[in-house]
Amino acid sequence: MNMLAWLLLTPVASACVLAMVRSLHAAGWMNVTASLVTLVASVLLAIQVAGSGEIVSAYFLIDAFNVYLIVLTSFVGLTTAIFSRPYMAYVHETGMTDTRGLRLYHAMYQAFMFTMLLALTTDNIGVLWVAVEGATLATVLLVSLYRTPEAIEAAWKYFILCGVGIALALFGTVLLYFAAQHSDGWSDASLAWSELYQHSAGLEPVVTSLAFVFLLVGYGTKVGLVPMHQWLPDAHSEGPTPMSAVLSGLLLNVALYAIVRIKMLVDGSMAGTGTPQLAGWLLMGFGLTSFLVASLFLHRQRDIKRMFSYSSIEHMGLMTFAFGLGGPLATFGALLHMLVHSLTKSAIFVTVGHAAHIAGTQNIDNIRGLIRTQPAVGWGLLLGVAAIAGFPPFGVFTSEFLLLTATMDSQPWFTVALLSGLAIAFAGLFRHLHPMVYGVAPEGQVPVPANMIPVAIHLLIVLVLGFAIPDVLAGWIDRATLLITGAHWL
Amino acid sequence: MNVASELSLLQQTVLIAAALVLFLSFVLLAQPRLLAAIRAFAWQGGLLALITGLVATVNAEAHLFVSALLTLALKAILIPWMLHRLTRRLELERHLEAVKHAAFVQIVAVALVLFSYWLVLPIIQQDLGFTRNIVAVSLAVVLLGLWVMITRQQAVFQVLGFMSIENGLFLAAVSATEGMPLVVELGIAFDVLVAMVLFGVFFLRIHNSIDSLDVDRLNRLHERLEDSR
Amino acid sequence: MSSFAWLTICLQALIYVSLAPLLTGWIRKAKARLQNRRGPSVFQPYRDLRKLLAKDVHVAHTASPLFRVAPYIVFVSTWLAAITVPILVVELPTAAVADLIVLVGLLALGRFFLALAGMDVGTAFGGMGASREMLISALAEPAMLMAVFTLAMQAHSTNLSTIVTHQIELGLSLKPSLMFALAALSLVAIAETGRIPVDNPATHLELTMVHEAMLLEYTGRHLALMEWAAQVKLMLYGALIVAIFFPWGMTEIVDVDGVMIALLATLGKLALLGAVLAGAETVLAKARLFRVPALLNFALLLGLLGLLSHVILEIGT
């Protein structure tokens, strides 16, 4: 409980303080320090949970499923903070934003971390909604930080689409509450997830399935599921790069986490009906559509950040599909994929941020010869894309392999769709990647101050996970799998 | 079977107010004058507070009084006031926006009402208090708010649509579940307030950027996609 | 008993023709008062009618026989329509034909001949008035029917007498559907009886008039009948609104006391309604003709909302 307080209060306190710190230098370091404290707290919390199984209090629930996401979130939060310190200083030097904008940036960065952690730790699905909506509010001003017309448009789209989507999720939440109030033998119904889960068999299936549709559309907008994905490429491409990294690496995960939690409730309530797999089928449909559409859209992108945001949609689609498929193997794969995708994608966005500074543009056609100008960035981009495209020996390969095996087991025909989607995405990524890394560098292209350590750490972890998953981590994910599907995989 | 006649006058007033909330959603959809639309939105918020207060009285739910006051302060007074001030600051008081394809818009709106009625039928069949029939109205208000956002080009109107979606959600919570737990409700109210402040910031930024609040002119990102084909 | 019932029917019919000018006079008086004028006496419409009836009739050379017949048809059809609306007693022997659809049909018949007569002489104003009248009525009729359906769904009948009985039995109840139907029907009534903001009954300004334009060629008793029919129509709509939405005081039992009470109640309610109308006309300005469709579409929407809110809010499952 103590660690939990540290975990949640550190970002809040630092957001308040950072809103007032004028010195850019100090603010950058404070941001890193706060993220470090959060990470330490989350690791200690994880150790606590590993010992005691799970922590349930009045408003919070920490179990195997969310604790690994909590650690992941604070870890990516820290590495992105490390990256963003010199990056934002560089942005400030180029005059794209003023000191006030940077103060806003740092405060909102921590506020965003807080909403993410709150969404993950809370036991109450109403508070979960409030936190996810809060995450939109915290990031929406950051997307328009540069105040260009494009940035404002992207932010407006992000605001409106996510706002509306999340409103539908609230309607779904109300319906779930309604179902809880009308279930048999539960007099003091609440919105606590753990209690809802206990009583899920008694929830009226018609109402919960209706609620699930609303919740799926609502949180699905945040995940970036097609056709509610319109905001995602815009927000990623126009916002500052650290923002893109945390949006892709964390926000999408948290929204998917919310959907999976809800699915567990709905599955419990639908178990006795004629269509126990309804929620799963819906997830599979949305997931597969997003996966295929996004991999096709990858080909026609000209903006490098837009391209990688479509890649995010593609991977989120894959995970959604896997969670829909259900079963221990698919769920294990999806959880692992969540982890490796977050690490790889945030590493890629960090690299892309440097690449865009080297070339002075985000236009793919004008980014050339990175490996000659600045080998570290070039190699980072090359390895990052290789990892995200699912090359062995990176961890993404492992998780995708597990997912394909699971699909082959239960729904063999979908394997074809998945494989062709992966191939299309692979082609799309490498088609653009090759000239960017190996092409002829334009005259006068010079290296920029870049901090590639976070990228290296992320990719190293992904690489290690590709060779062997440490027992601790495997055990963790397996416990989460047990929680979600009711069966061990290992 | 007619149930309305079995209800007390207080409960009938709730139904009347709910019907008026729905009517005001239609007004938001068709009203070309910005200030009149803001006023309609404020009335919607006021009616919502009235409904909440009456439901609280009928069902003797103390915590609903708090949310009634919260709604009154936020939806009926504060947000309309902020919008009003912003329109004056941006000199939009005389802004007129003709609704394109008015008849089509209204027909779709009526269809949306029918659709939401059909959608919530299974819920109505559950054993519920006298507010059960309002659930359909609340979903209709949500969908109509969405429709407002789709059919209107001007940013302030879009925000009105957005906020009326929130109104619909609140009505749903009041009518189906006698409100949400207080923590959640406070959180939602906070989110709505912050959203309104951010909307204000965005109005100014959009206005500075394209010298208009016509959101249809925010189409650069879309065009760039067209180019790349 | 039965003969008394028939007597009451005759009384109702007579009340319409005899008191319709009084209602018009009352509204004019009230309006004048609101505008700080003294205004003519409330009996002025009677004097006008008497004067017109005594005057010679002049008919244009180009007029066909239809032109001479039309005033009688218009008057009779409006009067018949009025008789279907109960003002004193419900469930009379004639109640079987007192149907809302019949009412709409009879009014349409009168309007049809009015428009024909307007065009008959071939003057520009007559044709213009007729075309405007048809435009308004074409838009008003769906709205009226929608309101009628809302009421019919409540009482499970389109019979006026049944609807009114149903309303009396319901007692005081606030129903959203009735509220919307009332609003829709009031708008329709304003459009159909040519009141502000749709038409101005007091004007003879060529560009704005609708009803007056069709009557321009009429003189003497023809004009008197046409004016009288218009007054009856106004009272009809007033009585309709009063009977359906505020039926208190109306009686089912046919006896002298009951009828007297009902008469007083109805007259009081009509007077009140007239005052409200006068007030509204003082506040509002006449709208441009092109705004009229929007107004009537609004009435249609209100009717539709009434129907929807009846289905959604008032029917239990």
C-alpha cells in the first residue's frame, strides 16, 4: 500500500511542481528523477505482489496482470523522460516552442503518467474511465504544442474523436453498473472490478453484451481500432516525439488493458448463454480488420511518424485479435507482445525523433542516408524496424510466433490472413526503410546531439526476450494468463 | 398498457422533463443561432438537474442531491457561461450557421431516437423503477449529440454536441442506476470541467490559426493523405 | 332523454354559429387593449355581418357559377366540421361520426372550394392567395395528422368523443406526448386559421395576405358567409384544443345542470384561449412567407416527438 502511494503520488506531486519550474535544465532532470522514483516504486510493488499474490484494497487492485503493465509503464516513462530531456532542449533551441510550452510539457508528461498508473491500479471501472479520459485531456494540449495549423488540427481531431469514443464507453459502464444492480443476490452492487468479477455469472447477459459493445467501441477508439483510428496517425505525427513514444507505447496498452478486463466480466456473464464467445468474436473481428487495414495503409504513408503509428495500429490489432481468440497460449502471446511492442515502438519513436532532427523534416522522401551521417541513429532505426517487423531473434518474433501457433490451433484459416498481413506490413516498412538508412545523404547533413542509450536498452531487452524469457518474467506473464483465461500455459 | 397514469405527479414531471431534454437536443440540431443554441444547452442542463433532484426526492437518495447541485452548477451555469464568454471574446454573437439538408438531418435524428428505443428494449424489460423509460431517451440524447457533432461545422456547435452527449450519459446514469458512485461522479465532473477549459484554449488556437471556427477548414492532414495516393 | 340529447346537439351547432363572431370580437378587443387602444366593441363582428348580409351582391363578369356556390359550401362544410367537435357533452348520438379524420376531411373540403373560388375570377391576387393557402395547408396537414395520431394512440381511437372521454377519465396528468401534441396542434391552428405569424387577419397589404387575397372579389352576403366561416373555423380550433387538452367541466350525462356548467366552462376556457392568442399576436411579428414552411416543419417535428415520447416514455412493457 505504501509503495502504491509512492507510485501514484510521485507523478501528481511532480506535475504540480513542474508546472511552476521555469528553468528548462532543472525541469528536464526533475522529470527524469520523478520517473525514476516511480519506476523504483513500481518495481518494489511488483516484488510485493510477487510475494503476496495480489493486493486488494478499497479502491485499488494489483494483480499479476496489471503489475507487469505498471512496471512496463513506469520503465518506458523513465526511458522516454531520459530521451526527452535533450530532445526538448533541442526543440527549445530551434524555437518551435517557448518556455511556457515546455513547462506545460513537463507538467503534462507527469500528469499523463499519473492517469496511466491510476487507470492500471484502480479497481473501480468508473475510476478507470475517469483516468483514461484524463489521459486524453493531459495529452491533447501536448499534441498541439508546436501550434502549427496541422498540430492544432491533429489535436482537435484527437480530442473530439477520443472524447466521443470515451463517452460511449461511459454509457457501457453505466450499463454494467445497471447489470450489477440487477443481478441476483448482490445487494450492495458497486463498480469494483474484483466484486463484479466475483458476481459476473449473475449479470444479465443481454445487458452485459450491449455494454460490451459500447465499451469496446469506446476504449477501442483509444486503442486505435479501425474504423475509430483516424485520430491516431495525426496525433502521433504532429505531437512532440516523446509524446508519440508514450502514446504508442503506453496509452494504447492501457486502453487494451481496459478492454481485456471488461471482456473477463462479460465472458463470465455470457458463459451460460448460447454464444459464450461473443465478446471474443467481436475482439477478433475488430482486431483482424485493424491489423489488415493498417498494414495496407503503411505503404502509402509519406510521414515517417505516421508510418510508425500505422504500425502501432497494426500491432494493437494483432493483440486485440489474440485476446479475442482466448486460450492460454494466445493470451500468453498477447501479453508478451504487449511488452515487446511497447519497448520496441517507443525505441523506434525515439530514434525517429532524432532522424527527423537530422533531416529537418518528417517526410520520408527527404530522410536519406542516416547510417552515414550518424551511424548510431541509422543502426537504431534499422534494428528497431527489424525488431518490430518480427525478425528473429527479436522478442517480437517470439510473441508473433506464439500467436500464430495459437491461431493455427483453434482457427487455422485465420493464420493465412495473419501471415499475409505480416508480410504486407513487412514489405511496407522495409520499402521505406532502405533508402532512409542506406540512401545517399544530402549535402550538409550533420549529426545532432542524440541520446541513444534508451533505445539501446529497449532493443537489448527485446533481443534478450527473443532468446530466452527469464523465469521471473515468464512466471509473471503466466500468472496473468491464469488470471485472464483460468488456465496456465506453462 | 398505460403506465403514466399510475405515476404520481412528481414522477410525471420527471417524464415531462426528460421529454423536454430530448426536445432540446433537437433544438441544438436545428438552431442556426449560436447564442440561442448555448441557451438551449443551458436549459438542458437545468432540466437534467431538475430530473436528478426529483428522482432523488422520489427514491429518497441523498447522494443524488449532490449530483443534482453539481449538474446545475456545471452544466446549467458554468459551462454555458464559459461558452458565452468565449463567443463574445471571439465576436461570434451574431454567428449564423445554416443547417445543411435540414429535413434529412431531422429525419435521421428521429430514426436515431427509434434506434435507441429498440436498442434498450432488453434493459427496459428488467425490473426497474419509474425511470426505466428514460433510459431510451438518454441514449437518444447521446446519439443526437453525436449527430450534432457530425452535422455541424462550427467548433462551438461541436462542443455543444459533445457536452450534450455528456448530458445524455448523466441522464442514463440517473435513470438506469440512480446515479454512479460519488467518486466516479466527481471524477467525471472534473473531467468535463477540464475538457471545457481545454475547448476554450482550442477555440482561441483554432481561431488564431485559421481565423475562423469552421472546423471543416481543418483539412490539411487529410489533404496530405490525398497527395500521397 | 334522447330528445334532450338531440336538443343539445342543436344547441352545440347554434353555439358555434352564434358565438364565433363574439370570439373574434373578443380577440380583437383584447388585442386592442394590449396595444393601448380602446378598440371596437366585442359585438362589432355581428354588426359587420349584418351590414354585409343586407348589401347587394356584385359578381365579376368572368366568374363561373362555382364562384356563387363556393361561399355556401365553405360555410356549411366548416360548420359541419365544427359540429363534430364536442363543446358541451360527449357521447351524443352524433358521436359516431365525430371522427378526427372526418374533421380533417371536412376542413379540407372547405379549403378546396375556398381556393377554387379564389382562382375563379382570374385576378392575380386570388390566384396568389390560393396558391399560398394550398402551400400552407399541404404542410400543416401532416403536422395535424401527427398530433391526431398521438392522441389516437392514447385513446385507441380516432373518435373525438372517445378521445375526450379518455382525457376526462385520465384526470390531471402530465404527459409529455400531450404536451408535444398541444404545441403541434396550436401551431397548426395558427397556420390554418390565418393568424400571426403565418397570416395577418387585419391586413389588406397585397404582398402579405393569404386568406384575404382569396376573398377580394366577394361582396355582400357571399363575403359575410366567407368571413363567418373563417370565424367558425377559429372557434372550431379553439374548441378542439380546449376539448382535448383541457376537457374539465365537460359532461357525459345529459341533463340541464350539466349542460349549463359545461357551457360556462367552455366559454370561460375559450375566452382565456382567445386572450392568450391576442397576447401572442401582440408579441410576435408576422413571419415572411418563406419562413412558414420551417414553422410547420417544426410543428410536424413536435407531433412526431409527441408520438415518439408516447411510445418511449408512456407505454410500459
